[in-house]
Amino acid sequence: MSKYTIGVDYGTESGRAVIVDLSDGAEIATHVTPYRHGVMDEVLPGSGRKLEMDWALEHPADYIEVLTISIPAVMKETGISPDDIIGIGIDFTACTMLPIDAQGQPLCFDENLKDNPHSWVKLWKHHAAQDEADRLNAIASQRGEVFLPRYGGKISSEWMIAKIWQTLNEAPDIYNQTDRFVEATDWVISQLSGELKRNQCTAGYKSIYHHREGYPDREFFKALDPRLENLTDTKLRGEIYDLGARAGGLTEEMAAKLGLNPGTAVAVGNVDAHAAVPAVGVVTPGKLVMAMGTSICHMLLGEEEREVEGMCGVVENGIIPGYYGYEAGQSAVGDIFAWFVDHAVPGEVKEQAVAEGVNVHVWLERKAAEYKPGETGLLALDWWNGNRSVLVDTNLTGLIVGYTLLTKPEEVYRTLLEATAFGTRKIVDAFHHNGVPVDVLYACGGLPQKNRLLMQIYADVTGREIKVAASTQTPALGAAMFAAVAAGAEAGGYDDIVEAALHMARVRDESFKPIPENAAVYDKLYEEYSRLHDYFGRGGNPVMKKLKTIKEEARRSTETASIHF
């Protein structure tokens, strides 16, 4: 009899459940549930309280709704018996953080606290803690903290400590009423299993936790703020568990809601991009996995701990047990293409796309593919949502050079595709030249499935072959694989993730290889990209930050004037 697990992938705007056959990794059924409240980046629900710049919140109830809608839906569609579902695993965007009370409930569920934005989930792309991140990095550098090089020399405003410190600075009452600050992935697992167990992946990459040394010592946190001295013993307390560990069994209450058996194995939480690595069969070094969607996460395995500029982290057992897992990333990729289509494409392009019966992205891709590398005369910096690697600076912004009165939308579109490829090459070069080899690339996520031109450009720009995942739901497949490990071989699963990958991971037969004449032109363009990258990103010209400061001042003066009026 076949056995199955369920993987649930929590993205930025929706969650999806997938039932996977453990014998071959086949995805039997998939169901997507959009988040009812979406990304809250302008106002709070209910009160309509306006949020400041760079805020990005979510509603934790939406995460539970994904479980209670999508899991029963796939169970109904397949008719599979609950007896044959041996495990559940999830993956999540990170750092996506929420404050909870002593009963494990989010503070935003409290009627007395819900109008305070700090009581809500801070999504991964919440960047309003940049001031705290800057101060944290300065203090860590001054003290010579050994952890800093493990994160490329900078801790991001997207991560746990900066977000906690922002809460303490701006809403000390919320901080004081918080029993624990937790990753959303760990909180959802606690709702499934009744056990709050922190996972090695988010703890290591997002909370400055080291597998052997633990958190930085109290003196560091005291140097940040005396009120943070005991943070890791109090509001970040809890044992850290390796990926694939069993968090517990499905509670009777949740089992009834999901249509599954109580006691079904629940794996500890994971991060979306990291779960995708074994799902494409990568369980050894030399292979860089790109999880490509609204942003890109770049994951790579190594046999020793190396220092690489701008990496998001190197964590022992952080991706695959037995290896050091390296992560880097780009803050916006698909988001940039979507912005261009939604806000910068002229109406005539949309009309032509409709006339041809295709969406605008497809129309632009076709037109952009008619150009040779360098033919547009344009070059862009891909910092529409800041720079995650290698500069680690969310205050950087986008740039396009070379516009003329003859510039066409498809030329700009191609230039944006190329800019994100140059950003990936910057990351690949940083690893490869610092002793962490990158021999081949693997791509998964929505973009590789939709845009062949994009993948060929990435192969040409990086000079490496790119293999593409066969699954359209790679993180969910990875989550289901870790669920099989949590269940174990005796239940019909697997005893380790390497064995699970051997049976369940899949990539397409077709791959994208560099075209030599294209690569030669892109080498020249990359030199110019690098000059712009360093000029605007390393202090040569801080105009982007100055413009952002002027913008914030103008907004504040407008808000003040409207209040007085």
C-alpha cells in the first residue's frame, strides 16, 4: 500500500498544501489558499491605523485557514485514507516573526493589543527595523563579535533580533507582554502538534544561533540595550531541533479540523527556500540552488565553515544534516517584473497582449527574446527592494541607465531580467572565489517554470549550466520529504533526508547551458554592472539613501500638516 505525506508551503501571499507519494515524490493533489488579509503594508485591519514606511505585517489566522481549507481539499480530491497519511511538514518565509503570550497565542488576538502594529506578525520583508540593524552591526563590529563574519559581516533588518529590538524601542509594553518571540513556522507547528519546538534552520539563519556555540553571550545583548541582556534565556528560550525531527503528533483538535488521524507525525518547521534543496536532489556540495519567485534565495552546501561577504549565513546542519549550509539572496526579482508590468507598461502593450491571447509577461518575454545581449543599450541595478547580498542594505534602491526616446517596454523588461541575473552572478562569484565552489545551478519556484528567456539569461550571465526542478511546488515537496523523515522508515517513510531525496527528488531532463557568444557580451556588461554596484552601493555616491531620507521627511511633514488641519 502506498504511503503519503502532506507538505504545506507558506508563501508571501498564500499557502498551498500538497499530498506526495513517498515511493517516487509524485504530487497527487495541490490546493492553494490565498491569505484573507494579504500583506498589510499600509493599514491595520479593523482600526485602519496607518502603517509607516517599510512595514509589512500579516494576520496569523490566515496561516491556520490554509491548513483548515487546503488540507481537507486535497484529501477530498484524492480520496486517500487518513490511515495512509503518515506525516505533515511545513515550510515558511523567514524571518516571519510574531509575539505570543504564555498560552502560545499571538498578541494581536488580544482585543486590547490588536491596534498596536507591533502585536502582529512581522513578515520577512518588514524593513522598518533598519535603524536597529545598523546599530546592532556597528556594536557587533566594535566588539569584534565572532558571529558577524558568519553572516557576511552584517545582520539584516529582516531578521529576528533587529525586529525584536524595534519592538522594544517603539512598543515596550508589547515587548513586556510577550512571552516569546517565535518564527511563524514554529508557531504553526505548535498549533498542529501542541509543541513549540524551534527549528535549526530559522534559529541559525535568522536568530544568530550557532549549532555548537549557541546564541551570542549576554554581554553582547546588554551592549545593544540593557533590557535585552537576558533575551535568549527568556523570550527566545527553547531547545533547537534539527530538520526532520519529529515535533510531535497531530492533536485531536487539529486532526478533526483537517480530516486526519490524531498522532500523525508532525515535522519541525523549515524555511521555504531551504526545504527546496533536497527536493531537487541536492544533498552534496558544489550545487547552488536558486528558489526563484518574488525574491531569490541562494542555497549551497559546504564541508567547512568559510567567510563570504554578504552571505545571509552559514549554519551547520542548517539545510542538510552533516554539511554547512550557506545562504544568500536577492530581495526582489519576480517582484520587479510584476512592478514593471503593473505600473510601468503602457496601455498599448496590454492591448496587444490581449489581442494575441497571452498575458503581458508572456508578450514581453517574446518581444524581449528578439534582442541580442547588449542590443538594448540599457543596464540596471536590481535593488527595487534593497540589497540582501552582498551589500546587505535595504536602503538601496533601483536604477536604470541608458534610456532614450526610442526605448521600448520590451527592452526595459529584458534589462530587468538581466539585472537580476547580474545580481545572482555577484553572489555566485562571492562564494566561488572564497572557497565554496559553485559548479552547477539548480532553479526551482514559479519563475523557472514560466520564463525560458530568464533561465537562458541566467545561464549566459553566470557561465554555468542550470537544471530546473520537475516539481512546480518544490518547497512543499521538500516539506513533505522532511515529514517522511519525521515519520521514519517503520511508518513507511525514510530515516534520513538523503534517502528520501534518492527516491522523491526530481529535475527536468532539459537544462539551460551558456551560449558562448552571449556569455562574452554579458561579461562586458557585468563589468559595468559591477562599477555601478560599487559606486552606488559601497559609498561612492549615497544619493539613493539621501533621496529616501528626503522622501521620509516630506511624508512626515505632509502627515503633520494634515493632522493640524
